[in-house]
Amino acid sequence: MNETDIQAAVDDMLAELMQEGIAGSGDYIDADTGLLMCGKCRTKKQTVVKLMGRTMKPSCLCKCRSEELEKEEQKRKDKELMEGISRLKSAGLQDRTFFGYTFANCDEMHPCAGYAHRYVGRFAEFQKDGQGLLFWGDVGTGKTFLAGCIANALMEKNIPVLMTSFPKLLNALGGIYSGEKNEYLKSLNRYQLLIIDDLGVERDTPYVLETVYLVIDERYKSGKPFIITTNLSLEKLQNPADLEHGRIYDRIMERCVPVAFSGKNYRTGKGRANIESASGILKA
Ligand SMILES: [Zn+2]
């Protein structure tokens, strides 16, 4: 074959590959190997396979196309993750205001912000030990806010969290047949962390106390961590008025590290109590 014939054969081959959709515009046949090359990244779009004495040239991905596909795959994964996170948040945050309780909106000067950050950062360890937190202190000291920051930060890591309150749980349980209540309580264990806001605001009736006990006891038995926020004092939690309160508080105190929240004087007053009560595990 002379050079013109070779050129014609190559042109024919290229035309055929274009017709089959394998070659794109700008692609060319490498003169030495006879393989189709990408016009953009100048790497192989065909490879050589020898099978039972026959030589075949199956197509393969050139560099730019395979990078393109990788990027598309990453984009799809990112989108899936974001959708998963927003599903987690709409299922896990039982109050619209909780959506705004994020570390991005957090005053890092808050004396308890560090505890919340460390809880998120070392969640795997706390999870293993079933270790939770007890945020206690006066109204308006940021307990719910920081608990919400923990909830949002964990869900952004794709960890299912439920942040609710006893009035909400009582409400949900009120609408369920007694035989199915246990199932409902067990279903809360699919959340890796359960946050119950504002213990102590619920009415103090035997039914309510029994229900609060069942919620806490189920979580306690599951060995999974929970966070409680409350306006009740640590003293009251440690010295319950009666057995009914005592069996609730005992389980909370056993699993949750108390963190004192205070509006002022936190450096000298309750802040010091934290250092003693946090059992070392929350310190940096
Ligand atoms: Zn290419």
C-alpha cells in the first residue's frame, strides 16, 4: 500500500467510527498504533485486545472523558448526600426554629460552646459508650440552642438525630394504641442520638411521669446516647422528691454528663462545677 492508500484506509476507518458514535469531531487515528485517539486530551479511545489469535480494538475511555464521568459521579453523590441530609433534618428536627440552631450562628464565646463542639467531634466515642449530655441551667442560657447545634452538625455528617421534647413525645404517644406504644419508643432507637428538650416543663401527673420514664428507660436500655436539656437544677436531679422522679433522673445522671449553663458569672460559679462533673471526657 502506498501512502495515499494508507491515508484513505485511515479516513475510512475514522468515518466508520464516527458513524458508530465512537469517534467525535477532532478525534484522529494514531499513525503508529492505528488506534483512535481523543482530539481533546490526545489519549487513547481504543485499546488492543488479542483473543484466540484475533486482534480486536474495543473502545475505552480517554483521560478527559473518564475525568468528566468521575466529576459527574461526584456531583451525583454530593447531590444525593445533600438530599439525604435535608431528609434527615426534616425528619429529625421537630421544631422549625431548630433549623437555625447551627454552629454557624453560634457565639463561640459562649462558655459551653466548646463542649458542644467536642461532643460532635468525638461522637463516635460517645456513641460507643452510650454517653450523652445533660444541659442544665436557667431559662435563656442557650441550652436548646447548643443542643440544636449538635443535632444539625451531626446530621450534616449524615448521622440520624431526633431532637424533640416531652410534650411532643407525649402528644405523639397519646395518639397511639397502648399496644403499639412500645414499638414507637423502640423506633426512636433508629436515631443515633436522641435529644429531648426541656425536661420538667411537662405536667407532673402519674401518666406523664410514667411515659417520661418509659421514653428514658427505652433509650437507656438501647445503650444509645441521649441529650437532655432542663431548667431543673442539678441538685433537684440528684435529690429527687420521690421514687417516680428518682428512677427517671437516675438513668439520666448515669448516662449524661452534666454541663451547667449560666447567664453570668460562669467562670467562677457553675463553670467550675462543669470541670468537676464532666468526668474528664469532655475536656480537650
Ligand atoms: Zn479525551
